Amino acid sequence: MYFDQFRGDYLARWKSQFGEGGFKRITDEGAWFDNCHYPYAYTVTAAGHSSVATGCGPAEHGVVGNDWFDRGVGKSVNCVGSERHEQVPLRTLAGTDEDEKKGAKGGVSPNRLLKPTIADALKLGTVGKGKVVALSLKNRGAALPGGKSPDAVYWMDGGTGQFVTSTFYRDAVHPWVADFNKIKPAERWRGKTWDRFRADLDYAKLSGPDDVSGESKGAAGQGRVFPHPFEPADPKTKPAYLNAIYTSPFGNDLLLELAETAVTAEKLGADDVPDLLSLSFSSNDAVGHAWGPDSQEVLDVTLRSDRIMKRLLDTLDSKVGKGKYVLVMTADHGICPLPEVSRKEGRDAARVQPATASKIEAFLTEKYAKGTAKWVEAISGPWVYLNTKAVKAAGLKQSDVENALSDWLTKQTGVQASYTRTALMDGVPATDAIGQMVTRSFHAERCGDVYVLLKPYYLPSATLGTGTTHGSPHPYDTHVPLVVYGTGVVSGVRKDRVTPLAAAAILAKAAGIKPPTGSITTVPDGLFKAAQK
């Protein structure tokens, strides 16, 4: 299971505030790897979910970002978007969340994922008898871990609040999902407020002030400070209201309720054939983006996530049986502090715009002054895609233009380094730790020609005036929890360096099947008791 954007330090930072039976249970009774980091550079949701599910990185599985520029079709593509398929039920009203707007608009499939997942390995290892259910608020949070032949894959439609699927999987939602949608569970917070979960705690002492420069106002009038209101009933504001639910702990509550329904309806864990339930709780990510990791809002959603964990474990104990399942908890990435908070703490931090298309166009035109075509074909995430036809038409070598642009970029405010396609293809030195991480994020057919890395605690302000984001190889983005709890697991806090990619091998070991083909990460030594070897 994933808590989207759950940074690796949260479990230790707030452990004394957690209740019994949730995070304390899995960290005390399970194996807690508190030195777990992603090994690649571009740490975003789709790459994280794909890497955990396959056991390999973006260079192998090909999901290099949530979106990327596809030179073959000449446009940006979404990691799970599919023009061949349609949403089920059909989309009737688009959501207001910016991430949803630029993502898949309806049809979804996992076909851009080039390697099999642990879900696929389970289907293969059980000759199709093991069930796979993958659920999330985000379409990519469900589709990527679910693999190519799951039994159920569902996410929340931001325009209606219904949980939906795609014709890639089936032509109608399962009856238990239809029944769940009929009660309109997302509507229960209309006209109510999101306030602090624990009135007995000093939130300011445990996290920070409630009103901080650099925080956003959340979604649909939530505002910067507690309590955060939800709009009253009004059909015209439905998508905005649902975005506010998504940007609050209550989106996680919805997903948990669907998960509990799925366990019962699909009879998960009811026989001797292993099943897989993949859950990705997305609201932590939306809250963290809006208010930052040192906010009272992130503390609150983390405390409520502890209760989510307790309720999930109680459900599994009741329906599957205590001691009869293995749970792996991790996250898809961490998060950068707000630059404004970092500066107050004495760090060098800022919001910068060093690599915009217009700036790059101006530099290359001034340097080469040849041709009329644009030099930049696209910018996606940290990657600049050069117009290779324009470079060739100007009689220039691709590697020379890459190097010139790379040298210029490293002189810009806030840029730590840049890497060219040519250098990555040739192989960066083993002593360049960050260069190695960029290499692990680099898929030649999908990535651009120059990778731009900002300095630690710097954020791209071109699309980010408030709030924060992730996507770097810096520790605050790569550090995530990895906790393994359940049957045969040797308990204790582990200090050995591991990666979340080990999850696929761990789950395969627990299920008694082979890891997915392509998995390059093994089970950490001594994780399971000798009897299970």
C-alpha cells in the first residue's frame, strides 16, 4: 500500500502522537526500514508506483513521469491515458484539479508500462486464480500497480465523485462498486469543515505555525488556516467541492471505505490462493502540495492516516485473519519544504524559472542565429526536448547543441547541474552519484535531450507560485518509508540502505511466487524468518 507523498521522516517525527493499532503496530511488530530511498532522480507519482510494482526503475519500465513528450506522435502523453478506451461510466463532468486536467481525460490503460508488475506475477504464479484489486483516488495510482489483467481497478472521478474504471478492464463497474456509488459517499462533507483531528495536541509545536508565507489556499475556498470549509450543496460547484475533498484527509476515508467493501465483496484472502490488494491513498499528496511538509495540515492528515492504517488492519484481521497476511507500506516520493520555510531556517532556497522555453530559445538563437524553426520541441518535467530537425537543418551536431545548452543552464540561478542525452548514453562516471540517479530515470525513447537539476530547496516557480512539489534526487524527495508487517516477518528497525523497489520481491516471497520478470531488486537479507526461506 502507498500513502502518496508520505515522506520517510514522518513515522519517526510524529511516532509519539500516533495511537495504538496503526503505524505503531506495523513499526513495532514489523520490519521498519527507515533508511529507504528511491535510487533514481525524477521522483513523481507514476514513476514511484511503477517502480514499486515492477521492482525496477524508469530506465527499465519506461514510466519516466506522470506525463512526457512523445516524439513519435508529436505531443505530450499521459502515463495511463488511452485514446482507445473510455471511462466506465462515461465521464459527464470534468474535474477542476489541475493534475487531473492535464492527465488522462477518460480512458485509461497500463499499456505504457513496459514491464510486468507484482500483480502480473501473481496472476502468472497462481494460474489466474489469485485475485488482484487496485484502488486509488488517482487513475495512475490504481492502473499502474494493477498490471495488465487485474480483477478490479478503480479510481475517483473528479467531476462526479463516483469510483470508475476503464473499458480496458471491463464494460460496467462491479455491482459492489455500483452500490457504493449509489449512496454518494463523497457528499457527506457538504457545508462542513475540516478541523484539527486532535484538540489535545499542540500542532504549532509539532509542525509549525498555521499561517505561513508560501502556503496555498488549498482548493475551492479552503483557505490557508484551520478550519477549512467545504462548500454547501450546489450542482454548479460539484467539481470544485470534490477537489476540496481530495485536498483533505477525507478523500482517504472514501478510499478506505471502498477498500473495505472490496475485501468483503471479492472475498480477498478467503482461501489458500494468495490475493493482492493494492491501495494508494492520494489525499496526503494533495495536502502536502498545498501547505507543505511542515504544515499543521500535513501533521493532521498524517495523524488521520494512522487511524486509516488501524482501521485497515482491523478489517484484515477480521476478514482475512490475524497473522494470515503480509502488508507492505511505502510511498511514491517525498516532498520539498516550502522555500519560505527553508529560508527562515537558514537554508539557501528560492522559487526560480531558469529553464523556460522562451529563455532557451533566446539563448540558442543568439548563439547559433540559424534557421527559423524553434529550437525547443517541448519541456516536460526536468527534461528539455530539442527540435532535432531544426538542429540538423542548421548543420549542427546534436551533441554540440546539447553541450552548449547544458553549459548555459548550469550558469542560471538555482541550477545545480544538467546532463545531456549524449552523456547519459555514453555513461556518466560511477563517482557521480546524482548522475547515476539521472541515468536510472533515463529511458532513451521517452526522455528529452537535457536534464535540468535545481539546487536543493529550490522550486520551479514557472508553474508554482505557492505550495510545493517534488521530483528531484534530493533526499527530501527520495526518502520514503518501507515497512513490512505480517506472516513470517522478522520485526525490528532496520538501518541498512534499501529502496522501495524491493516491495515487489518481498510480496512475491510472501506469496510463494516468482518476482515479476524484470525485477532487479531482491528481498533484504533476514527479512523473513528462516522457516520461510
